[in-house]
Amino acid sequence: MKIVITGVTRGLGRALADWYIANGHTVAGCGRSGPAIFDLRFTHPEPNSFDAVDVTQPVKVALWSERVLGALGAPDFLINNAGLMNKPAPLWRVPAQEFDKVVAVNVAGIANVVRAFVPAMIERGSGVIVNLSSGWGRSVSAEVAPYCATKWAVEGLTKALAEELPKGMAAVPLSPGVIDTDMLRTCFADSASSYPKPEEWAKKAAPYILGLGPKDNGKSLNVGGRDDD
């Protein structure tokens, strides 16, 4: 399979990339950290490819997609994983610049990547778009209002996209569950260590994603298979 993953330099994105490549799939990924991308290029040589791209920049995303599509063709799976969480605080204390950045990455970033890759998938007539949601895209919690807002937006955006896709394709908002990542530690601090590490999570999540298809179009799903619709 050919798999495109955003936010690939750490956490869930890196764990997914490592698992897919180890199991014979080809991954094209992007992230904002140049040194981490450099490391990925050495760890996973061609035909895999990794580029430093900020998903909030539509022109840069378009240039990246042109290179990936030219080399690999349309992906079988497009996984929008890149995301940010605000520093926990009541909404009225979250600076406007921080709020805007969370929205730009978590919502506009997905739209930029969809705009860049999905037309080629539609032209081929197949492919699955997986947009990483969250339990906080279906519920809420204090002090993470910006993050909750974006993940609720991911749910709506993905379900609307699902209705726009031709038959044979799918768009799925997928909640990964609770995993011990840097993002989780901003909220849970040291208690995050009681949850699975990304590498352990990927052993279940990566094959689960490969099992998604047209039957799942528009469904709010969770890694592990429970349907929230």
C-alpha cells in the first residue's frame, strides 16, 4: 500500500510510519521538524519519502503533493495526523494567536492536504482518507476548548467530505484513543505514562486503518473498532 501521513516526525505519526514500512508498505510523510525529517530519510530510504512541510501553508502542501504524486501516484490511504493542543487554560485566557494556530493546524491543515491529494485519489476511483479526531471531538473537557472545537470540526468536516466522495472511496474521522504522547502530557502530566506508548498503539492501530474501506465511509470510528454513530 502507498500511505501518506502528516505529522510524521513524532508520536502517533512516527509510530504509524515505522509500522507500515516495517510491514512492507510505502510511506510518504511530512512534519515541521527539519532534523527529525532528516533522521527519517536515513532510517527509511526510498521509495519512502519525507519532507519538512507546514500543513498550514497551502502552497507548500501543494508542492509537496506534486512531488509525492509524481513519484508514487495517488495514495491508497491518506492519514491526516498533524495536530496541536493548546496549553491548558480557560478559554478566555488562551491567547488569540495560540487559538488561531490550533485551528490552522487541526482544521485548515486537513483541508489543505485534502485539496492537494484527494483529486488524484478520485481520478483513480479509490482510496481512504483518515482524519485523526479525538474523544474530545465527541465530548468536551475544561481548559482544552480550542482543541475540542477543532476536533468537533474534524468530525463535521470529514462526514461532509464523505458525502462528497464518489462511490468506492471513504472518509473516516478516527479517534485514536488515549496514548502516552507529548500532547497528552500537556494535559495529564506524568499520569500520561499509564497509557500505551505510540509504538504499542500502532501495532493495533496500523492494521486497523488498513482494514477501513467504503463500508466505513462517514462513520465516526475508534481504534479497536467501536462505531460511535
